[in-house]
Amino acid sequence: MNTALSDLEQAIEPLRKRYIGQRVGPYLAWNKVSRTQIWQWCAAMGDTHPEYLGGETAIAPPTMLQSWTFRDVHGDYAPGSTDQNTYEVLGKLDELGYFGSVAVSYDQQYLEYLHEGDHVHSFSTISDISALKNTALGTGCFVTELAEYFRQDKTLIGTATITYLKYQPNQTSTGAPPSSPRKIERIRPVENTDSQHYWQGLRDGKLLIQQCSDCDVSRHPPQPMCEACQSINWHTVESTRRGKIYSFTSIHHPEIPPFDSPNCIVLVDLDEGVRIAAQITGVKYDELKIGMPVRANIVEVQKGLSLPIFEVEQ
Ligand SMILES: [Zn+2]
């Protein structure tokens, strides 16, 4: 390790001594396991496994593990929970300048099923604060938390191991505000074998819609197989970019650069028979109406990324 890093390490060492291995809890669930919550989860996930709701006593999907001891909107756990804060160490790292925060891994282990009426509580332990590392985001350390979930009879039903990277962002390693803030760009879409034609088409100024070469059914967004006949043979047709608004929403808060505020998003039924989501501009959010005729322009929103952006067709 170089000298600069070992100096920084010395500031973190007391945090390791204080927090690693400190087990905090219990954190109590606000509600007992109920059929209603299981139904909501299964409905949202599209999980139709008969064991979960079919029997006299509903069984909770193990993947609901973390949801049982969620805090409420005020950040509070149910009465009877500890006042100690598992994440105090993250605040201490903030104070040392490691205010960048990103979750890097999350592993769950399922040991027992939960049934209707069970009441969950959890304990949390900071299990590791790594040596300082130089990462692409900046210099920082990995903080690992082990959460243990228990039934009311103290049976361990599952665990979750969560690792965060706490880092000093590269541009602000001195703690001073950046002199010239980096321009915030849109997250680039994934371009793979199945979608590359779509993004390249937009760069070429065309909105390309996939069409099945065997049954002629059009589809969007891009996918490798036809839902109607399961054929993997396809070609594209160039859209006229005309359609009608099927639905819309406008996002006012929070403002998220680089997007406009309010950011008006429309679902459009294109004349080619597929539905597409995109931004609409040139119209006030409260003037949008279902059924409005619209047409998309292809706009290069940043270098190498072009998107269809709708406007109302007069
Ligand atoms: Zn087909």
C-alpha cells in the first residue's frame, strides 16, 4: 500500500474496532405475515405458485424476506425495536469524506418458510470494513452488513448479506466542490444482439420496428422471438413515426438532470400496430390527451444516442 493510502487507513481503523461485529437489534416487523401482503407480492411479481395462497395457511414466498421488517415512511421500525442505528458507521464514513455510496452486492439465503401469522424480527451486524481500495468511482472501502431474520420463536429463517462501497468521489477527493461540474448524461441503453438494430436505426434517423418473417406480426420493444408463433425469423420495417397517445404521465418532482422538468412521457400506439414509450415535447403537460395524434422526430440527445421524441401532430 502506498503512503497516502496508509494515512487514510489510519483514520478508518477506529471505525473497524468500534463497529465490526457489533450486532444491533431487534428490528420488529410492523405487521405479522398476512395473506394480503403475500397476495400483493405475488400479484406484483406475477408469481402464481399454488403453495403461496392455495392452502388453508398461506406460505410467504422466501423472496419477501427483506420486506417484513421494512421501516415506515418516517424511517421508524415497529414499537419494541432497538433505537440503535445499524448504518451509523456509514455516517461516520461520510464525515471522513467517503460520502459516495453505492450498493455493490446483495445475497439472500433462505432457511425456513414463513406462514400466515408469523411475526418477523431481524438483527444486523457490520461484518466487515475492507482495506481502502482505489476504484473507478474513487478511493473507498467496502462495508458489509449481515442481516439475520427470525421468526417469533427465534428460529433463523434467512439471512441477507449486503455490501456497500463508501468512497471519495474522484473529482472531489479534496472535499472541495468541483470547479466545473461534469455534464450529466443519460444512462446508455444496453445494446445487444437483440436490440442493436433498433439503436443503430435511430442513429441512422430511422425508427425500426421488428416484424415476424413467418406470421407478419409486428413487435416492440425488440425481442428475439415472435410471441404469436415463436419464430425467431424477423426483419424490420421503418415506422412512419405516427400514432396516437394511448396514455401519458408527467414527472414534476424530483427534477432529474438531464431530463426536462416536467418530463412528459407518452405511450403511443404507432400506426404499425405496436406501442412505444417516449418523451413528448412542445406541449404543456396539462394539454396532453389520450387519443391525440402525435409524430416522433429522431433526436440525437447526446453523442451516439438518438431517441424518438414525439410532438403533437397538427
Ligand atoms: Zn410470428
